[in-house]
Amino acid sequence: MKPLVHFLLVPDSSAARRLRRIIATQTPCMGVQIGTWPELIEQARSAYLIPKRSNDWNQVLHHALENVPDAFWSQSFEVAPQETAVEVEAALSLLISATQPGDEDGIAKVDFDQLPERPRKHVEDLVRLLVELDGRQPEELEVIQQLMIAESSSAIRKLVVCHVDEFPVLTRWQAVLIDKLNKDADAEPDAALLAALESLHPAVASSAPERSLEFIQKHLFSSPDEKTSLDNSVQWLGVRDYLQEAEVAAGMVQQILAENPGLSASEIGLLLPDTFEYSLAVHDAFTTAGVPLSGLPVDHWQRDLGKEALFHFLYCRQKPSPAMALAVCLSSPLMPWTKEQGAVLAQTVMDGDYRLRASRSATQFDWQMLDLLREGDETPETLVAAIRAFVELLDGGEQFDAHVYQARLIAEELCAALEGKQGIDWISLRRLSSPKNISTGELPDFNLDGVTVWREGHEPWRPVRYLIVLGFASGHYPLASKDSAVFVSEDLAAIQQALGLMIVTPAEQMRDHRAKFKRQLGAVRDSLTFMISRRDPTGASQSPSESLVFMSQLYSGVDDAELLILEMDVGADRERMQYLPAAGVCYASLPRDIVVEDIEFDCNLLALRKDEEGNLRPESPSSLETLMVSRFAWLLRRINAEPLSWEPERLDVMLQGTLTHQVFEELFQASNPIPETEAINSQIEPLLDSAIRTHAPFLRAAQWQVERKHSASSIHKAALAWREVLTTLNAEVLGTEEWLAGTLDGLPIHGQADILLGLPDGRLLVVDYKKSSATSRRPRMQKGYDSQANLYRTMLQTGGPKSEDNTALLEKLRAGGTTGIVYFMTNDQTSLTDALAVESGSIPGWEVLENDVSQLAMELIRERLQEVRAGQLYLNREGDHQFFDKQAGVKPYALDNSALIPLFTIPGEARETE
Amino acid sequence: MMLPPLTIIPAGAGSGKTYTIQQQLGEWVVEGLIAPERIVAVTFTEAAAAELRERIRAKLLSLGRLEDALKLDQAYISTIHGFGLRLLTEFAFDAGLSPKPRLLNEDEENTLIRLALSRTDKADVITSNLTKFGYTFDFNSKKGSEDIFRDDLLRIVMLLRSAGWSEENDTYAEFAANWIRDRYGITGDGDQLTANLCRAVTRLLEAYPESLAREFGNNATAERAFRQDFRNLKAASDDSTLNSDWKLWKGLRELRQSKRGCALPEDYEELSGAVIEAASALPTHPGPLEQAVLHISALIAAGQDVLVHYAEAKREAGLVDYGDMIAMAADMLRSRPDVVNTLVSRIDCLVVDEFQDTNPLQFALLWQLKDAGVPTVTVGDLKQAIMGFQGADPRLFDALIQQNQDVANPLTSNWRSQPDLMHFINAVGPGLFREGYVPLTPQGTGSTQEPVELIDFAVKARKGQHTVRAVSVGERLQALLGDSTQQVVDRRTKQSRGLRGGDIAVLCPTHKMLSDYAAVLRGMGLRVRLQEDGWHESRIVQLACQALAYVANQQDRHAALYLSVTELGNLDLRTALEQLIANGKIDDPVLDQLDALASHVEDRTIFALVADTFSALHLFDVVSAWPDADQARANLLRLQAEAGEFMDANREALASGGYHGSGIQSFLAWLNAKIEQKDKNNQPDPRVIDEDAIQLATWHSSKGREWPVVFVCGMDRELKPRLPNMALGYNSFDDLSELIEKTQIEYSPKFTASESDDQFLGDLENETELESRRLIYVALTRAREKLVIEWPSFLAGKDTLTYWSILAAEASVSKPDKTISIGDSTFPCLIWDGESELPEEIDESQENAEAELLTVGRRAIKPGQPPEQQIPDSVTPSGMVASTDSVEGIEQALETAQYSQELGLDIGLSGTVLGTFLHQCFEILGANPGHAENIATITGVELSGDARISIAESVASFEQWMADHFLATAVHRELPLLGVDESGSVVSGTADLVLETDGGVWIIDHKSDQVDDPEEAFNHYRPQLDCYSNLLQSMGHNVLGHGINWIRRGVVILAVQC
Ligand code: SF4
């Protein structure tokens, strides 16, 4: 005789859990299995020895969808194949499983004329699809079909299926399969087992309800003849947000336990929406309270590191590649180098250096990987090779084997997609490798003594006495039904009517969800609390669950559903809440006081940066300007403690300046004649392009076209004006981007001067190009707070060019003519200078300042150098901003260098004004 | 009976429109005229939609229509965008779209538009010379000229879209050009005018080839002026420049001439005078006009191009944006009559709330349904149309009313304001709207509050306008709140009770003014609430972000330094810096907490990492005691939500904005940019209700809300339109179904010569004034019991347009009588004297560091430690393995039986896959050796003939051995077992083999492991076997013993039950 297994079919794993306990405690038994529909299918499959099919269904379906001409999905399929396939498959399953199994052709013979036009077209197209599929069907249906034709004699086991009507709701195919199994088994379901199953899905309790709790359990979503009055067995609490729900719930659980000695925490339940947020908040609040939980789902998402690496690798290979994509690749844990090295490489790129230089300890693999990331592709062939090489080099250690494996799989798909193609369709490749998070499976801890956690989408898994329902907000309890793009409610109703098919409509889905919610509430004995968040986590307001109105209708004297809700923020309401923990007093305490005072170190802060021989590294003019504005900012830079952050590339003023400099450097070269206007006209574009290639490859992308044009035209304008200055002055270019070095009070200083000019009278001019207007530089010069160009002059005076090659320059220097400074402001083509080479105005925009433009700045810098030498670190004062801005005419950008600077700013006036 | 095709319900403030809709729909359902699931109701916000749904449902339930109330689930009650989106998804296939369209984020939109822009050359005239067209760096917004140009283009694109533009044509450009020409005024002969000026300039330069700066620049201003003049003159001597640079004209119009104390040579005076005169012809020069026309034409042409490319890009990527939800839905309806028919057959009626706030495209979408025969009810109030800044166009509703006076059915009651206050508003109304005002009959309950008060500012403050007025408002607030006799009616309980801070609103026109008021009121010890920005800069968010930066990269010295010296750290700045200088790293417990986390960040999602970081530092606990605990907590929660949003966002979408990767650094970069967007740096409301805090809100945001006492502030704000301006216009409202075709773009340029602006400004001023009247109405109608109005009477006699000038034009105030008269009516009115100067000391330090915190939520949790170990709810025996040490010392005699040789297999399987396969073989072949042939098909494992044979033999030997050894009366394979163990856990599992014999049962488990010592390995699995044994025993079986079949070795180990 064949063994017999009783299969108790339940809607979900929670119901299974509950039923198992009921049966296990009543009568331990063998030969009984409790499970959901997929488990039943699995059990039947193994009993009837149905072999597994290869899983090519997706391809088969896509192929068929493509091959049915002029179907309703055709256009959509072109733009969104995956989404369309899912939607059409669902409709197809819905339709087939409503027919008699084995008679799928039957549907093709039906006369659809009675259907309205749109659903008719849709049904007809689905029938065409069915024909095209040529016997293949969605997976589950295929198995059912095989089971239906399997001989009972071939089974190695018999299955008796116990099922309670609408628990779960079955499709026609499912129902027929159950009949067949039971017929094959030729045995009756066990009465005791059936009774146990039925107890999960109780008909409405017959005893007359007494309290509000029973009233809601019995009458929710129905219309009782009479209303009842509201007592304290049910309450609705309005709180701010989901976290507060969890926090209040944790406090209430503590309170309930305190009020009821002997009560087990497991007799208290929480009902949660199935979202990360709620799991997280409940976990957090109950951990704080030290109350154990049972059945809380845990976060189970993981980044798909393999796909992510490939996805960004594709961005790297499509030139120009975005810096952040490079940085992401470089810092991926799957790279051959260490995490620390990855971080450094990534930050280097984000700081604007795209050269991808290997560290000294780099291995051969490292080199190869860096090359792969640096290069780009024009043809599919090279890209295929690059992808293969890339995934070969991936190595995340044992921990990430699975990710590397995943990357290799996708890599193969990508290569397959590239095969035989003429060009590279980057967008579709990216879509193929677009990373989504991967689920590792949640494994909630179900235990005996923890607070019982139920989930909105699940049946209750053990009954409780007290229940707190969280997330009682719009769209929940019941969950909304899903819309279909193929059939809307009316269509389904029409199909049902016309074709006599049994189809679940959205309205029935809703009824089902409501029934589940009622079963959840029905598994509670003593008290119910609903938590209503008034705000979502971003602070936007939220409405309560649609069920609230139905609840309010059950109770007399409640003419507005909102009146049911007791607000946590309202004193009078708080007094009416059940189980709210008794309020103690809680005084606000300030977080730790941050001491902000000037600091004296025991060391010379200038001595912090030395080269290998122990010599001080020279300071640059910009570093000294930082020092002038903020010693703290200067120190942070000196000890490498400036903020590290990532930012997408954009054309900011700095970069504009760099590009302008680069173009000017090429245009106006030492020992070359000043270029003619025509030369300038024709050279700007190519020069700018080459500057962009070096400094900002991203600008070559199409979306930066306006920026490129605008840059070119403004550089052009500036170059023409500068040419006029040079020719009018009759100046000779002695050096461009010349490295100068010298000393300031013994401190080595150095820097690159933009251009050095010699005038016919032997005077020298040190010129600095600035990508701004005179208004931003003139004030500080007038006020004597300008240091930069003067520091270059100081270098010339105390040292000279670093290189000995520039003989022309050295000669001039030796001749000892005086040196003037010039700022050429490219935005308004003004030259600000302290050299009276020509009168102001004799060249358009030439402006001579006749005061000492740097005296006060140099004084300040010298003073600060003294301080830091002595180890003194004066913090900024609140008044500094105003002082620099107004009195010194210097925009104190250095104050924004770090968020620490405003925090460590001392109240009061700038020290300079005292 | 049939529903009327159109019903218009003009509904003044507080006239109970939701109530009316709910009643009406309820009645129609009861009369069987409509089915609830076939209602389409469009509201302005999600909250309004939810409320409307709830109210209709309640109504139906109260009528005993349960089934109908349930069916309401299927009704379309949503915002207009929700409605559009639902149409697009339901009819995705009809429209050829993705059935799961994804909403485009702002970065993507921006990038796609940029891309689209790069593909058009229609704007080249502008982009090749942005400066000429007025695009220069803006210091306020810190935007470059390219961005500002792009904003303009975007604006055109938006206008074109909300005008429902779909095909390429020139009419927009043509119209826009004509519209400008009509207003620019008469022009002269441009070349002539330019030549004149050029001549005058040349003459001057001939006489004075050098700047006057050196000679006459006797002060800095003069010097600068001369230098500038000279530069301009030089530039102007080139007449091609002169023919396009209108700023230069303006400069020449303003040449410096003789001033007192600085007389210039007479001929210079004369020659420069000639230049000035020639340049003053600028307003009649056709050049600027042509430039403006060129500008707008290029913008429109480029905009149309961009739209085409943009739409294509979106369609290809399965994306839609907010505009599409309406535009594409409307488009679909226009082009697919079958869809319209399907839709119409599904809808019984269409209700549109806040109709005055629709834009032309929304109007067109809704109107198509109406035109197709869906009975339509529109509800709204023209007087409250203040959403123009969002593209709403009240002229549409106005036209609708004008053309359908017969079906307009205005509501005439007011349920909000107390009768005395309502009378006052009824008197003000006609002044604001003339015959457009319908008086409302007060239905509200009476009040003990004086309905109207003024705070009179008779003298203008010399400085600190806002602050001075805020002080007076604060004093009045203090007086009201300090007076225990002040009573108001509680909205929920309908009972009279003492006035509280939460009953009062202070309304200002701008956010800036609000924050000034907030500072002063807080300084005066008043509790206020105000939506403020600064979320990202708030202490806790800064700390959390720095912590994240550190978790991402422990080499980040700045983050380490920050954390160690601030609230969560333990070091002072000096120590931390010294450590960094000396060791290159910092030693602080706060960093240790994070180090523990940082070691396993790699594949954690950003959402999880943020949560991990919060919990590693106990941030929610930390902030729960801070003085601004609620705000800090709300801010943190938003950070968590942002992480969720970032995690869920589509990677390609983020990449298109330049944000690659899904790790911490990418998240922080994304966040940094996000908060720069408009309103994205607002701090979320810390609480839902604050009973004691005075609400501060803008006039705009007060719409739809109400308070017992309302202060209306900022009446002195000057109302001035700005140029340039772009807006939609219509050439006619006659046929509303054709509205889309009648839409035009009206561009008011900003010219260099202010005279040219006048006509454009004049038109805009009228608009501005109209909108201002409506704003005043909205602000005044927020009060239930008392209205306190700032009365800047110092403005009397000035002819600037202000809110006050509009209101005061109809009113006269008598201080001695304490009355305000409007038209013929006179109302009693308390009049307070406002300050005119800053009080000596406003002690802003006494900010009430409210020490006591509400003990709710987290603060009410008693901290505890969760127990370490929990008894599991259920166990499965197959997972049970003994630990190595527990195995030692077991002394039980084991029986070993070799039933076959070792099973050598080379089938390329391993681990659990192999295990499952072998189990299946033993089960299937054990039950029926006849399946040996097709075992490969059944299990789906490819097998060589040899392998198949050796497995079959192995199973056969085992079966033989079993038969010989046990004399079983029954054999159960894969037997489900269910019971409870001694600690109460449910045990459920499947035993591989249970043998019943006369004396009792045996249990045997198949194992596929490769083991060296089967007996020792047996002990590992003992718990599992014991578990099965106990279970069978609990069912009343006599368990004789159990064993393991080591399949690979062909050995069975048995242990006899003792
Ligand atoms: S404007 Fe659109 S998106 Fe915004 S609330 Fe209204 S309907 Fe929703």
C-alpha cells in the first residue's frame, strides 16, 4: 500500500506555523504536512515524480510576445520589454487559470463578440499569444498540467489535501488539481485535522459581543443594526511618525507587563506593515527597552557589488568617463588592491587628478586594472575583451566570492549582447547590468517568550491578548489591490459574465485583504491599539487608514472618524490613553559643552611639513592667504585634515580659471612674438579643447555644450584684450607658468607665476590672471590687503626662477629693474596694477593703483607666521568675516573650508580691529 | 433623471465645500444616479483626496450603504497628477508606454533636458553670446550665465508644456514677437540713430583723446566715472559695437558732466551733451526691440526642439515626469477616441475641487472628459486663486463661470468665522472684488473675542522695519496670552476654553519676514513654530554625516577630528590636534564605536548603514535629551528616509545626474546637492500639534487652514512686478474646448532703457494687483474669532502699491471712536499703537530654554537589556548538529553494517545539491526500483550509465540489507513528523526512513557526507536522531533504535535505544 500524506493547505507560512502548533500540541502525528500552495505543488511533484523543466520560460515568452504582430502590447514591448512581459504574463495566467485545465483551446473557440471592444481585443491577443506559445505555459500552470495528466499509479505517495473555502482563495486550476489529488488518494480528509484548519478561519463568533473589541472583531466592514458605545478595549493613538509608533509601543508593552504580573510578553502582539522602516524602528525601540521580540523580520538586503562594479566599469569605458564612476570602481571591495588603497585612489580622482597612478606597492594585477579603467572603447570587440579582462581581475577575497561570481555571469550576458553588433549601445548594456539590491532571505527569530510580531501581509501566527497595530495609515489595513494595465475591474467583470470564467477582480482582492485584517483582529482577546502616524519620515503629512471610517461607524456618538484618535501631543488626550507609561519628569540637558579657546602648542607649527632631507617645505602664496584669513584652516590643510568629499564634476569658477590659464599659457609664450588677432581667433577652440582633455574631460560630453561655447567666447574676448595690453605696453614675454622660489623672513616660499613680462625700459611685471572681475580684486588692493602677486615679486627679489634655463629672464633680473605687479581680470578685461607703466585708461581697462597694495596683508602674514612658529593657534573670531570682507576687501573663502571653523569660532570682534 | 452636464459651485472661504460635495455625491448614489466606484474626484493635495474619500464614505455609511462605501475603493479620488498617472498606467498599452513607468527625478530631468538642448542649434544665437542677451553671473543665486540661460529655456519648455504644445509650428514665436512689438512703441530709423551717436562720440574723442580722470578726477567717484566714460567712448567709436551693445548706449546717456566744485571745460560739456542727447534716443531705437524678438523666438524654437528630443529620451527609458502625467494623459485622450469612450463608459461623474488652481493643460485634460459627456461638477473660489506661481491660471475658471452663469450655484454661508467677524469680511469683500464678491451668511457660533483689532504704525521706523513691527505684535500676543479671561471655542470639543498659543497664527507675506518675526517673538519668550530651513546644517545631521564619512573612509582625518571634538566625542580641540600631529590618528571612544562598524560596510545597503551608524552611536537616545530634542529627532529621521530614497532610486537616473555608486560617499554627495534645491533643506515639523506654540506661516501657505486668532502682518510690502517675465496668455476664451490651441507665450523683456519697460510693466502691475487682492482675502479669512491686522498708516499719501494701500483705499479708521469704517458700515475695532523705533533692549537671550521635556515616546521607555537566549518557537531536526565538545564522552555501543562498497561518483555535483539528489534516489528507487531507468529525468541530473547503475545497485543493496535486518511490517519514506519537544518548541521535520517492526520502530537517516570515521560522525548527528526518536515516542511508538546510512561509504551505523 502506498503511504498517505495529509496535506493541510494554508494561505501562508504564518498560518502554517500557527496550525502546526495547534496540531503538535493536541496530537503529535506523522504523515501530516502543513503548507502553502507552492509547497503543495512541490510535494505533489515529488510524489508523482514530475521532472523539473528547464527554465527557459522567460525567453520563450519574450520570443512569443515579439512574434505576435500588432498585439496590444507591441509598442510597449519595444520600450519596456521586461515590464511588459510581466504584465502580459500575469493577465495570461489569470485568464488560463480561470478555464478548465486541459481545455485551454476552449477559450480560443469562445465567441468574444459580447465583450466590449477593448477587453475583446486584449483577450483575442492573449489567445494569439497562447497559440504562439505552442503548448508552453507559465511555470506553475505547466506543472499543474503535468500533474493533471499523471497516472495515479505512477505516484510513490498519495496526497490528501485539506482545504477550507476561501482560505486561501483558489483559482479554477488549483481547485481542480486538489480534486484530482484527492480522487487519486481515494481517502477522506481527517476530520480532526480539518477542524483544526477551520479553527484558523473562524466563522463570526456567535456569543453576543460585549465590549468594543468584540464589536469591532465581529462587525468591522459590515453594518450592525445598532451601534455600541466605545469602551477602553480599543483605542487609536495619533503620533508623529513610525519611529514614535515603535517607541510608544515599546513603552506600552512595558506598562502592560508591569500592570499584569504573570503575563508573558508573548501574549502581547505587534502588527506591522512589511517595510524596512517598521522592522528597524521596532527593533530599535524594543532593544532600548530590553523587551524580546518574536517573529520580527530582519533587513535582508545587500548591495549587488558584482553588478555595481560592472555597471560603473561600463561608464568608465565610455569616454569621457565621469570621475565619480571611476571613484566607485576604484573603491569597490572587489578590486585587486586593499580597501585603504582603494579609498586613496578614489579620493585622488575626486580631487581632480584623473591619471590613475599606481602606488609603489602595486602588483601587476593592479596595473592591469588601472589600465582597464583608464582606457575607453569605440568598438564592441575591444569592449568585450575589456569586460572579460575586468571580471577576471576582480577579487574580493572569500567574503565576496558570490559577488565576483555574479559579476562574471552578467559579464557573459553583456558579451553575448555585444556579439555581432556594429556599434556599442551603451544604454541597453547599462540596463542589462543595472544594479538592484539583492535579497539574502529574511530569517526572523521566532521564539516562545518574545513579544509576538505579526505582519500586515500575513496571517497571525499565534493568538495574543493585547495587540498594537502599527502603521495604521492610508494604503494599509487593508493593503490596496493591484491595478492591471491589461484588464480593469469592469473588463474582468465583463469577461466573467461573457465567458463564464471565474476571475478574481480587484474588488474581490480587496475583500480578501479585508478578511485577512479581520482575522488578524479576531486573534486578539483583551485589547486593541491602533497607531496612526501623522507624518511620514520626511515630515509630509499622512492620512489614517481607510478602515478608520468603518470603525467610527460602529460606535455611537462618533460623527467624525478623526474624533476616535487620541493625539500624543495633546495633554487632555494623553490622559485618556490606556497603558501609556506613567510620565516622569525629564529635563533637557545640553550636549557636552564644546570649549572654544585659542591654543598654544609646544611645537613650531611651521615645522610640520618637511621634505625627506628635513628641510621645510616651501609655502605657496595661496597657502599664506589662507593663513592670513584663518590659522585654523591653514593648519588643517597642513596636517592633511581637510574634508574629503565627493562631488559630481561641474564647471565651477576654479575649473574655469584653470582652463583659461591653460589657454593663455599656450597663446602667450616666452620668446614668441605676441600672437596676431587672427591667430587668436583660430586658436582658441583647439587650445580650449586640449585644455579640457587634460583637466576636465567630462566637459566634452554633449550636455556641456553651452558651457563649452560660453567658455570659448569669454576666453576669446579676454585673450584679445590681453593682446592689446601686451602690444600697447610693447612688452616682451619672459616666462609663462614659471616656477619661482624665494624666502619670506627666512621661510621658503614658492609658486608658479602666470606670466612674467619685460618692459622696454627694463622694468619687470609679474602678472596673475584672475577669472573674475575687477570688483573682486580692486578693493583689497586699494586697502593694502593683497598679497599674492607681491609674494611672487618677493620670490623674484629673494630668489628667482627655479630653473636656470631661462637666461633672458635671469638677465633682466640681474639688471635689477624694478618689478611691478599686474592682475589681469579676464571677466571684464581689466588690468589692475601698481606699475605706472602707462597712465590709467590709456589702454582700455588699464588701472593703476598708486598705494602700496600689499603692505597690510604682508604685515598680517608676517605676524601670523610668528605666531604659528611659536605654536600659537588663534582661532577665528566672529567678527573676522566682517573684517576681511569690509575692512580688508578680501572675501574670506577660507572660513568655509571646514565645518569645524564656524564651530570653533570665538565670539567677538576680529582681533585686528581691537 | 440625469445628472446635469455641468455644475459650477463657487465657494467662498469657509463655505463648506467639502461638505457640499460629500452631500451631493451621497444623494446621487442613493438616488442611483451614480455608482460610487465610478466617481472621479480630483483634488489639489493627497491629504484633500484622502479627506474627501473619507467623508464620502462616512456619508454613505451613515446612509446605510455599506456595499457602496466598500466600492469607493475603486473610485478615482486623487490629485490631478495621481489621476493622470492612473490613466497612463491603466492605458499604458494603448499609449505604447511602459506599464510600470518610473517617475523622473530632478537630476534626470535636468540632465535629459541638457542633452536635449545639446541636440538643438536653434538657440545658438543666444549661446554664442550669452552676455549680450543679459545672461551674466548672478551673485544672489550663485548661478552662472549658462545656468540662468538654461533656466530661461526650461521656463519656456515648461510654459510650452503647460500650454499643451505638441506639434512644431511657428505660431508661438510669431505671436510672442507681435506681442512685444505692440507694446514697445514707435521706433525710428536705427541706422540713422546709431550714426548720430557715433558722430557725436567721434567728435568728443577728437577733442579729448584722453580720459579726464587724471585732471578732473578730484575724488574717487569722479575718477571712476571719468575712467568708465572714457572706456565707453572708446568702445563706442566702433559702430558695429554701437549697433548691438545697448548697455553702452545707456552708459553714454549717463556721461559725467560738470558738477558743483568740478567744472569741466565748456566744449567738453557741450560735446558730451551732444553724445548724451544722441544716446537718449535709445528708447526709439528698433535695435533693442529686434534683439528681444530674436531672443524670444530663439528660445521658443529651441524649446520646441528640446521638447521633442526630451520626450523621445523619456519614452525610450520608460520614464515620465510630473508634467507628463497630465500632458501624456491629455494627449492620449485627444488622439485615441476609443480610449475616451472606454473611459467615459466607466465614469459616472467628475468632480474637480479647487478649480481655480488648474493650469491650462490640466484644464484641457478635465475638459475632454466633460466634452465627452461625463457630468462634471467644478468647485472653487476665484477669490482664493493664489497659485499663479505654480502655473495655475484663474482666468480659466473665470471664463467658465462667465459662460455658464445659469449653472453656477454659489454657496452662500460661512461656517468658519464668528458672525461679527464675518460682517466685517463681507464689508471688505466688495472693495477687493467689486461685484465679484458674494456675501456669505455667517453660520458660525458667536464668540467673546473682539472680532477686529488693528496695530497702527503711524510713524515709519528708521531701520529694522520687521523687527520693530514684530515687537509690537509680540507685545499684543503677550497681552492676549497673559490674560486668563481670553476665551475661544475649542474646535474638537466645541467648548469654550482659555486661549493658548496654538490657537494663534501670525501670517506674513514672505519667509524672510517670518524668520525675522520668529527671532523677535522667541526673544520675547513666546513659543512659536515655523517651518525653517537649515536641516542639513543642524547639529545632529552634521554629526551623523561626519560619522558616515568616517565609516566610509577611516582615513578621513577631518571626519575623525570633527567627531572627537564635538558633542559625541571626548577630546578637546587641542588634544585631538596634537594626536593628529603626533600620530596621524585620533584615539577616541566615539571612533572606536564606528570602527567596529566600518569593518563590514562593503555590501551593506546605505539604508542599513545609516541605521547601523545611528545605533552604533545611539543617536536617537542621545538627542532625546537635547533641548531641541523633537527637532533633532525629526531631522535624524529624515536622514534615514533620505538614505531609503537614495537606495531605492534608479541607478541610471542617479548616474545621469553625475551620482554614481550606492555607497556612503555617493549618498553624501547626492545629499549635498539635493539640499541646494528649492525647499529641500527645510527641517521637518518636529511635532504634529504644539498646543502652546504660535503658528507662523506665509499668507500663501495659510490657504485651506484656520485658527481662532489670526495676526495679518507685513501689509506694507510693496507690490512690484519684475522684468523679464514670461507667462501664458490666450487670444480668446470663447471656446474652452479649444483653449489649448489658443494659448500663447507672452514675453516681457527687460530693456536697457527703462522707458521701454513701462508698457510691459503696466500690464504686469494689473496682474500683480489682482493677485494681491486675492491674497489679502485669503489671509483675512483664516480667522475664526479674531483678526489682528498690522496697519502701517505711515504709508498714507504715498502712491506705492502695497497690500495696505489696497485695503485702506476702502477703509477709514477712527482712533478716538475705536472704529473702522468700510463703505457704509462701521465696526468697533480695538486700535493699538505700534512701535516706531527699536526698543532699547530686546533681550533675545531670554529664549526660553524650556527645560522640561514631554515624557512620551522614547523618553518614556525604561531602558533594559534583552535576555540573551530565547527558546525557539519551532525547530527542524535536520538542522541539529552537536557541538564537538558535547560529543565527547558519549559511551554507547554502535552497530556497524557494511551493505555495499563505497559509492564512487563523478557527476559534478557537490554539497546540498548532491545530498538532495542522493536522497531522492534512495527514496524513489527504494520505493520502486523500476524507476532506475528514468531517474535522471525525474531528478533533472545528468547521469552516465555507469553512475546510474552504481547508484541503483547501492540502493538495492541497502534495501536488501534492510529487509534482511529488520523484518519491517511497514516502511515509511520521507515521513512528515510533527510534535512538541520538552522545552515547548514545535518540532516538524521529515524522517528519511521509518521502519515499523513488530517490536517497535527504527529510524534511519540518509547522509551523503564524505566522512572518515562514521562512528564519530554519527555522534554529530545524534541530536537529530534523538529528536526524531523522542517525537515518535511522544506519539506512542516504541522506538527500538536509530541509525545513519552513510550512502557514500555503503555503511549503516545503528544505535539501539537504551
Ligand atoms: S501639484 Fe500635482 S503633485 Fe503637487 S500636490 Fe498637486 S497634484 Fe500632487
